[in-house]
Amino acid sequence: MAFDELQKTWQSQQASFKLTIDSDMLLREVKRNKRFFESAVFWRDVREGGGSILMSVVFLYFGLRMDIWSLYVTALLTLSVGIFVIVDRIIQKRKRPELTGALMGYIENSLAQVVHQIWLLKNVLWWYLLPLGGAIAFFICHVAWLIRDLPGRGLIFLSVYCVFCVLLFWGVYHLNQRAVRKELNPRKEELEQLLNSLKNANGI
Amino acid sequence: MANKQEEIFKQWLDEHKKLMFKVVKTYACSPADQDDLFQQILLQLWSSIPNFQGNAKETTWIYRVALNTALVWKRGKVRKQRRHHKLIIDFNGASDIQQSSCNSMRNDQILGKLYGAIRQLSKIDSSVVLMYLDGVSYDEMADILGISKSNVGVRLNRAKKKLAQLLKGIIDGF
């Protein structure tokens, strides 16, 4: 059999597709999936960006109510994390790969997105953990200073709280680095390989 | 606008489902994966309709969406995210040749081996072969992939050689 015949055999399979699709059912399914994805993305943004903003409002409220100025600083640092997340999301949405463009451009853009994700997670210490950790540490130090004359219980509570925060942040940091190693780096390599294969006519 | 979008979607599904089936069968093996990829392609196709202004041919547009989705698709990702786990299309049933003549059974066997061989090529080469077999012109292939026409030619030649090796006994010497 020559390639021409193979091509004919391939094209003949079109006639053999006997299955009829219920387009109304598929349309319903597609719409449901779309709603599901949109809602998942929306709630992820709310969780990651809105959570920090909500916390900053809570800190500000208690700062004003209890007249503890260190809570203003805590609110400000927490707010900065929320704003960073939201601004980053908006920028990334604008850079989203154009699905109807050529494959080369689509893979390049997808790769750029993965590289950005890796950058975010590798630097989670600087834009997430340090501002939040700094905010909490600042508040704890101020409270410790305010209750310095009280007997030991308050200080013990603050120390335990401090250790808890350090462990929590350490865990969050390592979870992020694991995601980079296990998921994002292999994905990046896969896309780079695809891109190189596409750019180089002589192949991999 | 929503009605128009639905109308176009149904029309594309009706006229070009075979194209989508072939892309899905090339890039996904198991029924669950095929279902995942098919749904992902449909989802992207639905979202792309508002941007379709008729400048590109329908098949070029659908090929772009289907191939872009398939090549960047991550196995099992959609299934994990989706609420519904029921398969919406049985691809094995869809591709079965219903006629029972010897000739069609032989074609069925050849097609099965051909899909197997295409899956062994690199992802990019698979897409070139897929389009070549479907009779897509070099110009369109270059447009869909974002590479030069000569690059398409070189790549296709190389892919055909590999395919001939993989399908020894079916394809005459290349």
C-alpha cells in the first residue's frame, strides 16, 4: 500500500462514523463545564486575593477599635499581599494564550505562563510569606511589649503562637517548592520540548 | 448572540465532529482520556466562537483550537476538575466500522495500526501526519502550526519515513 492509498483509507473512515451526536446534550454539558470552570477560577481568585484583603479589613477594624497601632501595619502588609495577587491575576489574564492562533504562539504563551507560575512559587517567600509573617511577627512583638509587665502566661501563649506560625509558613513554603519540582518543572520541560521540536525542522 | 453561538456550535459539531474525533483518537488512548480531551476541545471551541469572524476557514479554525488544546492537554486534568464522571462519547463505538465486509474489516485493522503508529511519533509530527492524511494543504498546515511551508515539507517527509518503518508490511518502501 502506498501513502496515497493510506490517505484514502484514512479519509474513508469518515464514512464509517455511525455514531450520531446529541448536540443539545453536548451543548448542555459544555455550558455546564464552562460555568464550573469559571466558578472554580472565580473562587480561587477570591480565596487567594480576597482572603488577604478581608484579613486586612479585620486587622484594621480591631486596630481602630482597640487602638493598637501595630495592627495598622499588619493590615497594610496583609493588604499588599492581596493587591499583589489580584494585580498579578489581572495581568496574567490579559496575557492568556490565544487559542485560535498558530500552535507555535500558543505553546510559547503557555510556556510563559508556566514560567511565571514557577517564578511565583519559587518566590512565595518574598511576596506572600515574608509580608504576612512580618505582619504577624510585628504584631506579636508589639503585644509582647505591651504585656511585658504581666506574669509569664501571656508570653508563653505568644511563644507557642510564634512557633505555630513559623511551622505553618515553613510547611506552606515547602508545599510550594514541591509543586514546582513535581508539577511545574516537568510541565515546563514538556512545553520546551514541544517548542524546540516545532522550531527545529530537523527535530529533537 | 447566545443563540447565534449555539447555532454555530451545533453546526460545527455536526459538520466537523469527525475532525475532532480524529484529533482526540490521535492524542488520547483510553476511553476516559478521549472523553476528557473531547470535552476540553468542545469547551475551547465554544469559547472561541465569539472571536470567529469568518476570516479563517472553519476547518483551519477548528484544527487550530483542537490541536492547540490537544498538544497542551494534560492527561486526567479535566477529569479531576469536572464534577461529572460519566463518559459522554464512546469513541471506540464511534470509530467501529459497522459494515461487515472483508474490505472494511481490513480497513479497520489498517486504521487501528495507523493510529497506533501515529501515536508513536512526536506530538508535532503526529499533528502534521494527521493533517496530511486529512488532505490539509501545506499552506494551511503552515498557518495552523505557525511554521514555514518548507518546514512543514521537511517535517512531513521525516514523519512519513518513520511511519513507513512503523507500518512495515502495510506501507510499501518509502
